[in-house]
Amino acid sequence: MTPSGKLIYQELESSSDFFDLTEEAHQKKLLILANKLYCLTEVSTEFYKKMIKEVRRPLEFRLAIKLVESRRYLLSLNKPLTIGVVFAMWGEHNRLNVKSVTNPHGEDSLRTKINQLNWITKGTSVDWHLYPVDDGCPHNSVGIAKNILASHADKNKVTVLALQDAIPTESGPLQNLYHVDDSRKGGAIIYGCEVALKDNVDCVVYTDADNSVHLGQLGLLIEPYIKNDYQVVLGNRKHPDSILVKQEERWGVGIKTLRHMQRMIGQEIFTKGIKDTQAAFKLYGNAALRKIVKTPTVYDFSFDTDWILAAMEINQSITTVPFAFIDSAAESASIVQGPMTTWYTLLDGLVKAVRARHAAHSTEMADVFEREILSHEDLELIINSVPPELINAQDSDLGDPNVMSPKAIEQWLITMKSPQTQSVT
């Protein structure tokens, strides 16, 4: 075995199959491993990717390979590139702060993002600027972020924003948003993108406030943007080459029904092979983003699908890429606000967007949704049940009206919501 091969297998054997987003030591150890692996220049990235594809390897090792692939691409670039990274903050007071006895879910996420961005861009032609945006957080996320940055060496590379400072306004994409309480993430992301575009960044990457997506993976988004001029690059957690550590148990078995409805309503998106619309790891080119955010349909959690439909409406090139995602579930907004509140918002916003943008969709399913699903409470009645037609349905079957039609969905919904059914359940 060559010296490089010996080193690789030594690192492989010492790699952990567990990664804690709240542990600084885990973050540091991962970057040390990635540094060792990418410095082995005689070992190709394709070899590494083949290693983790053929045999299941420890999680830490697989994460490191994603970082190696990303960093090697950025190191190959010669043209200067400036990236704006935007994320929204609502109820992020715990994850922004460090982990402690009184804050067990603390991720020190702002400092961690800065460290990751510095690592991935060091020695490259790529520069970055970070835009955290307070979305009307009742726990003063904006103040916490500013306090963290007060003595930080890279404070000039971060612009902390508060949505309340931008609204109400008589012009621009936020003109129909009158109060921060009317925004659910989407308004904050739009504001962050507005400021980034005014700073004339080449492209904007959207992520979440937690550490679920390691920003050392920026190169995975940038490669198709530079190589093939894709103006919209969407992270895809469902790709077989992705790394997904997700607590799916937060949803009931009825998630099948929700996805079946979602894919019929969002036919324009899902028939194009875009299955993971909500991944918080997306890149938008400057020119495309200016058009996409010009007239938003929604300002809530469903903005992702609205933006994808907007890109399709103006014929922008779109692609998807695999990446690594580790669920940060404990402080998730979908947990705090309720999973079915989030799903109701997603479906309701999707209906609004496909209609506003005249996108291809099942008008019958959209009509059924509006008639039968009036709030998150209706979704809570069905999330622990699956209609007979969908029990054996595979993921690839979802969205196919031949598997279960909108009319059949409507009849099932009526049955499930009936007092007789509820008294039994």
C-alpha cells in the first residue's frame, strides 16, 4: 500500500460515525480530516467519491470527502468571485449562542459559519460576505448576533440586518409586506438578498441559521454555476450521493399523503426532477435573482417553491446537486411552531404560487386543497393515517393521479374529518 493509501485508511479507521452540531471539537476535527485528505494531491477526488459510494463509510469521513471535493474546486478557480450568504433568524437565540448546561442545543452557529467560510475560501479567488437577517425574532436574535460580532476579527465581513428596518415600504419586493409578523422566513431572506444585490455580489447562497449545512460545501454549488452557467443551483438531499441525517420521525405516516398532494399541485416543479424543494442550500446568480425576487408571491416558508417557479417562468437554467445535511431538529421552527403549521403553509403557498405564475399544476388538486384543508388542524387529522391507495406507493409514485386521484383524495379527506371517524380515532 502506498503512503497515501495507508494514511487514508488510518484516517478512515479513526473516523467517527457520529457528528454533533453542538460540539466545537467535532467541527474542528472534521476540518483537520478534510485538510489531510485534500492535501493528498496524488489522490483524485473521484477516487474519494468512489470510496464512499461503494462501501458505507463513517459519517465523519463521508462529510470530509464532500468538503474535499468542494475545496479542490474552489482552489482551481482563477476568476475573482464574491458570494453573499443569507440566512434568516427567528427563535435562533439558543443556536446562535454556545452550548452550555443551560443551553444544551447551542451551536455557536454564527461563529461556526464564519469559520467554515474562511476555511473554504482561504487561498482561493473567492470572497464572501454574510447576511444574517432577524425575521422579527421575539428573543432578539439581531442583538445576539451583533454582540457576537462586536469583538470578532471578521465583523466587517458580516452585515446583520433586521426585517423591521426595511418595512413598510412603498417600493421593491417587500412593498406588500406590512409587518414582521406577516413574514415567515421568506421576507427576511428577500431582504437579505436585496442588500447583497446592492453590494453587487456575483451570486447569493441561501442557507439556514443552524449548522445543518456545512458551508465548506460552497464549491458544490459554485461548480455548476461557473462551469455550465446554471443560474439556479439547488441542493438535493434526496440524491443518492447526498449525505442525509434527518429525523424523519417528526412526521407521521401521513406524510405520504401530503407529498402526494404537493407533487400534484406543484407539477411544474416535481415533473422536472426537483424533489427536494425545501433544502436550505441554494445558489442564485445575480442577474437571475434580481428577476426572481422582483415580485414575490409569498413571504413565508413556501418561498422556496415560489422562487423555483419564478425561475422557470423567466426560463432560467436550473440544476440540482447532492450535498451533506445533518438535521438540527431540537430548535427547528417546524417543531416550535408545529410540523403541520409548516406543512399547511407550504401547501397553501404552493397553490398561490402556481396560480400567480400560471405554472402547470393539477387545478383539481389545488381546488380540493382549498375546499378541504382550511388550516393546520385539518392536516393534524390525517398525518397519522394513510389512504389505502398510498399504503404501498413508492416515492416515485407520489404525485401520480393514476395512483390516487384528487377526487379520491377529497373523499378520503371528508371521511377522515367526519365526526364519526374522529370519535373512533
